[in-house]
Amino acid sequence: MRVLVTGVNGQLGYDVCKELQARGIKHKGADLAEFDITDAEATHKFIVGYRPDVVIHCSAWTAVDKAEDELNTVRAVNTEGPRNIASACKEIDAKMLYISTDYVFPGTGERFYEPDDPTGPLSAYGLTKLGGETAVKTLLNRYFIVRISWVFGINGNNFVKTMLRLAETKSELNVVCDQIGSPTYTADLAPLLCDMIVTDKYGTYHATNEGICSWAEFAEEIFRLAGKNVKVNHIPTREYPTRAIRPLNSRMSKDKLEQAGFSRLPHWKDALQRFLKEILKDQ
């Protein structure tokens, strides 16, 4: 098997390549330096030239607030990019795994969203990621769409690293308490994706670490495990306005994973403990 991974310089792409390496699976990690996914011709040339059996598409525009003011650019990356990749995959009969997001849902209520529930993004980011899903579904039969949320990993910036950085100078922080979801540790997600691509269990899945929390509860656990004495003030979203609308409910059901024979990821607290041990080991 030969696998192409886009977004190798990002959190997830980095860990996917690391996992493929550990499994002895031939692969190539690519980013903007290798080809621009918004350039259909360049994308086609690179993918057809490498002829992978699977493309794991991790790269995306993820600056959620900035996306509100740069919709055309974001759409080129998050919708047209996946379309270009899917088109090339169709030509060489390759599978495609597309990483999507909780932002495709409106984020209302308190129930867990199922993979087949109606979507309804409220932000430019969510709208363009849903466009990517649609492009993949329209062009391919052999695809996996995996929706994730609240991502953290070694290679890149994330909420955990931001909290640790703020803890160096702050003794008190305001963090929203009414957005509920599940953190996703890329080192836990990567093995699941590598398990998926060797099967024909195609379709749309949700994959996050187990358990739910608010951002405020997430922050408190970060500080507790890292031994930081920082008080977290729980505030509602209305007191922390942002350019893009965030989903209040990012609960996503992972039952379909189990039904397909895939293992659920460990609890987010367990994942966070392992992540902090890794990034703080030299301090």
C-alpha cells in the first residue's frame, strides 16, 4: 500500500505520517511546498504522478474567525481543494479519507450528533468544510469522512499549548463554559485513521476522544495536570464575542465507529495526561 498524506506540517498530518512509518506503510507527506491543493492542475499532476492507493487529506484552512472575512480564499482551500484531490483519486481509483469538523452542525441542543444527522453550519469555516464533504461524496464511492473537534497534538499550536503559555503570566483566566464538546488528541486519532484505510468500511464517521467537557473544564484539567496555579472563571459565550459563531453543542456520537468494528479513542483526560507528559518532559 502507498499512502499520500496532505498537511504533513500540521498537527494531524504529522502524527498520521509518524503512525504510517511505525507500521512500515509506504507513504509520502505533502504540504504547500509539494503542491497547492487549490491548483487543480498541480494537484492532479502530483497525485497521479505518485499514484497512491489512499490519500489522507489533513490539510485545511482552520483560522475560524479570519475565515469570515476571506470566504473566497477559504472556499478555495476547504471546498475546491478536496474536490481537486477527489478528482485525482477518481482517475487513479484511489481511496480518500477526508478530515472534517463539528462545525458542519449548527451546534444547538444537547443531544449527540449522529454522522447522518442534518447539517447546518453557522460559520464560513463550517460552510466550506461541508462543501468539501459534498465534493468528496459526489465524486467518489470509496471514501471516509471523519469529523473531529477540539484538536491538539505535538506539531502545532492548540488550546493546550495556549493555556500553558498564558499560565506563565496569568493567575486568572476567563474561559467559556457553555460550549460543550470532546477534545481530540492527534496521536490517538492517527492509528484509527490508519486502521480505517485498509478496510472497505466507507462512509462518514465521528472520531474524538471519549468524554465531554466545556472549554473551561478543559482548561482546569490542563492546569491541574501541569501543576499550574491558575483560577479559571467560567463565562458564557456571550461575554466572549468572536467573529465566527462557535457551536455550543459539539457532542458527536461515535457509535458508528464501534458498529463498524473500529475502536473508540481513549478518554480525553487520559489523552491530555499523555500529551502533557510528552511536551513537558524536558522542562
